[in-house]
Amino acid sequence: MATSNSASLSSPAASRDGQASALAEIRDFWHQFFARAFNPYRPELHYMRGPGPACRAKQKASSHRHSS
């Protein structure tokens, strides 16, 4: 957040700086919001949830050899 060190905000330049910094903060907020909300990288979609079909095929083949 922006803070003001000035005791008085009566000058037009001070009020414009305050408005500019407030607009900059709003712009930065929305920029960060959209960057996070619409980020195409979703690691939870690529997380491996267990052994795949190759591992199952190997286990199945090895269990048939041992049980015979």
C-alpha cells in the first residue's frame, strides 16, 4: 500500500500522485489476478496418480511366471 508522508494534501500535484498510485495499485491487483486466474500451467493435471499400464503389465507377467 502507498503511504503519504505529506502533512497536507491540498496541492493539486499531491492529489494527482495519490490518484496515480491508487490507480497503479488497482492495475497491479488486476494484472496479478488475471495472471494467476488464467495461468495455463496446472501441475495438478500432470500429477501421476499411480502406476501406469506398463507397470501393471509387468506385474501381471511376473505373477503368472511365479504361480505356474
